[in-house]
Amino acid sequence: MFEITGGEDRATLTVSGEVTMQNALAFRDALKEWIEKGDTLDLNLGGVAEADLTCLQLICSAHRSLMNTKKTLTVMGELPESISKAAQEAGFVRERGCRGEESHSCIWVMRPER
């Protein structure tokens, strides 16, 4: 399930249920719809029960697209276990963001425990 709330300047995309290859097009379309018209997207992934590599790739692609157009993608709260586990298994967890990622907003960067 993908629900966009808010205005054109700032919106929240709430994602819940399964975000896998079976519904990747719906997730891509929800991201793309907002990216084309907004400046800041808050991504609420708290309700994601199952995620796979497709989900991770779409989040990265959206982040890169927004970064390249000087827009912002933020993830609200902690990543759910389903996404953290998928990121670990797929090798997405990293020590620093992608090349050119100056905002330090990569969600896959391991942050030290405090």
C-alpha cells in the first residue's frame, strides 16, 4: 500500500505491507509521481512487513534522482526490521554514502550506536 499525503512542497509517502518484485511498479509509480512535482519527500517505511532487493533499489534510485535535482528524501524514524534485514542480506549496508552524496542522507550508512 502506498499513500501520498501533504502538499507539493513537502509530502509524505507512507509505505506498508509487502514491497517486493510483485508490486515494484506500484512503488515506483508512487515515487515517480511525487518526484516529478515536489521538493521534499518524507518516506515512512514503518509499516513495511516484507521487502526485497527491488524495494532497496527503488529507494536508492529515488534518493539519487532527488539528489540530482537538489530535492530531498528523508526517511522517517527507524527502518523496520524487514528493510534492515533485506539491506544486510543484499550488501547494501555501507560506511559512507554514494559518490557525490554530500547531504549525508544515505539510509544504508551504518551509524555508530550511541
